[in-house]
Amino acid sequence: MRKCKICGEEFFIKSARNVYCSKTCAVKATNDKRKDYKQKWYLNSVGRTELLPIRGSKDRWIHSKFGYVLIKVKGELVYEHRMLAEKALGRPLPKGVIIHHMYGPADNHGFGKLVICPDQSYHILLHKRMEELGYGKNS
């Protein structure tokens, strides 16, 4: 006799692999494992590991790898600097557009600190020019 890991009922062992008393308990255990795995995978995929307590918003997260701020807009996670650039333009950003942070860290979006670059080559050119002028490496 063995105890089921899900419901706690005792059952007769049919094979050495039996850990659950029924198919229902086995499916429930598998779904619980998948749910935990999916949640961890999702959080890691967007880098959403640290909640930001600033500005009184509960839906502001900082990307663990890049340092960018993620916010929830209409139930979807988006980068805050991209949303601010769209607001400044008054329309959605075109495909291939890169948002460059002029000065300071990636979570500082003060007035005049974001530059909308038409493509990655222009963004790289900005970095080169800033290094030539002595501003060092920036996002």
C-alpha cells in the first residue's frame, strides 16, 4: 500500500512507477508542475525579476539583464522608454526603430534624454559620436 501524493488516499501499487492513486491525481500533479515551470519561464524570458517600488505604481518592473523599466499597458508588458517615445510621436513606433538613452542609466527617462533612431546603424553612429565627445558608453 502507498499513499497518493495529491489526495492522500491509500492505494494498491500496480507498478513501481505508481505514485498517484488515479489518473485524475496524476494529471493534477503534472499540471501543477507545468504551471510553475511556465511562470518561471515567462518571468525569466522578460527579465521581470525585481518589482520597482518607485512612482507609486505596482506594475513597474526592472529588467534583470538590461536594467530597462517594463510596465503593463493593456495587460501587456512593454518597455517604458518605447511607450514614452510613442507618446511623444503621437503614434506607434515604426518597425526597426531603436530608442537611445542619451545620458545616464536605462531607467532614467527625463525630458530630452531619449532619441528615436530610425535603425540600428544610426544608433551605433550615435554611440561612436558620443564616445568621440567623451561621454563614454551609454545605452
